[in-house]
Amino acid sequence: MMNKEQEIERISCLIIGSGPAGYTAAIYAARADLKPVVYTGMVPGGQLTQTTEVDNFPGYPKGITGPVMMEDLRAQAERFGTDVRFGYATKVDFSTDGGIHKVEIDGVKTVEAETVIIATGATAKWLGLDSEEKYNGFGVSACAVCDGFFYKGQDVAIVGAGDTAAEEATYLAKLCRKVYMLVRRDEFRASKAMVHRVNNTANIEVLYNTEAVEILGDGQVVTGVRVINNQTKNLQDLDVTGFFVAIGHKPNTELFQGILDMDETGYLITKADSTATNIPGVFACGDVQDHVFRQAITAAGTGCMSALEAERYLMAKEDVVLS
């Protein structure tokens, strides 16, 4: 339950999160006169603010940096009347019968909303190396589909052993001269079909029992990676210009555990061909409910869907009242 002494605000549409999904939802909700309020979370703009170049989002023929793109989306949402605020949700109390949903903000304020759109995204899992953080965006990436093009004709390394890592390795192999695949154990966790695909790609070299120790660079960009064989303890430096981490993502859904339906890894489950969750009036869009594509453009698409569905949900409630 929320603290009764907190400041209370009543609105039609609350959007939690401010990546491509959240801002696109805001644009559509604002144009539908839902007067949406966006709380940005601790990282306004989401994961794209940590991306240097975005080359695959339609409408930017010369490419654009992630931070600038997110500022453009924010400005467009505000142009139509979206109220964008810095802050994060700390507690939720969702009505299960289509009533008013209560969301605590920063532990000091309660927002009561007829509809809630969740766009809290997902966070890439990293190895935890200092050098990995240093070169993130300058040769280190957690998305081969997003950034692989920048390494066309070059040698790269990718770490991971699951289906996603195998899929991204084969994707990189189409663009890059050589792909080193670092597998921590002596076998893959990926499906047999994906392992077969990796083993039949000539320019992928799989290094089993191998872990990254340090990302090497010249102070500006990646120039290599130092790896260790965890059986023999032998060190080796690989000459690569790109280092991709594919060990999974963690959806930012801790706040909704035990309240909204999730899969085994924590991604929110939405209804077929919809962004609706198991609770009426609560919708989810973007990476928080998408563990397959995880692209800015697909996040924006589901953001659009969630706003349209929120509008229709409110219209249906109004029709019931009028009847």
C-alpha cells in the first residue's frame, strides 16, 4: 500500500521509462490528448544514450548518435504536450479490476493513473571488466546487429555460448573477416542447430575454456583482447578492433514481480498481437517485453501500439460509463 501522507496526482496516462518505446508511446498518447506524464528513470533516454552511432533507425540517412536521437524523440514528445519528468518508480499498486493504478515516484509521491505504460527496458549483462566499461561504445558493444556494420572487413571477438551469442557470431561472420568466439566452458549452451551453424561458418574460430581478461586499446578505441585458457592458464592476445558481449540481458522488471506475468527470465508477458499485460489498463512495450529483437525501431513500434491500446482502453471505459 502507498503512504497516505504522500502527495497524490491523478492523470490519464503514466509512462514509466524514456527510451524509444517510452517516448514513442508519449508522442502517440499526447496526440490522442491523453496528456501523458513520462518518468524517465535513472537513465533518461535508456540504453541508446550509451550508444555512439545509430545507423539503422529510419529517417537518419547520415546516421545519428544515440544521445542526440533520444533528445530528438523527447523534443517531439514534448512538442505535443508530454510532461517529461526526471524520476523513477519505486512501488506500484495496480488495480486488478480496471480501476485506478497507483505508482509511487522516488518514494515521496503517488501518481494515480487510469492507464500505465511500462517501458523500463532491459540492461545488457557485462563481464565486469574495467576496460570493458572504458571502451563501451568505442569498440565494445552488447549488440552485434546494432553495431556489427562498423566492423566490416575487420577482426572481432564475441563472448557467449548461448543461442544469442551463436546467432550474433554468424551475423558478424557475414560482415567481418574473422570472428573469435570465446566460450567459457568446453561446450556451448546453444541449441544443436545453432552450434552446427557456427561450426560450419569458416571464418568463426571457437576458443573453448576461454575467458576475456582485459580489453586492450590505445586510449580511444579497442585494439585487442587478452584472453586466458581457464584450463591451461595460458594467456593470449587477440588482435581485434571490436569486442561483443552476448551473455544475455536482464529486463528491468523487479518492480513488477509477483504483480505482472513474466517469463522465467523476467520479461513481461503481453497478450498475443498486443502490448496488454495481465492487468487491465497496464501495458508494456520495448525491451522489457521483447527478448527476441531488442532494436530501437521495434521498441518504438510497440510504444506506438501501447499508446493506441491505452487510448482504446480509456474510450471503452468511457463508453461503459455513458451507457
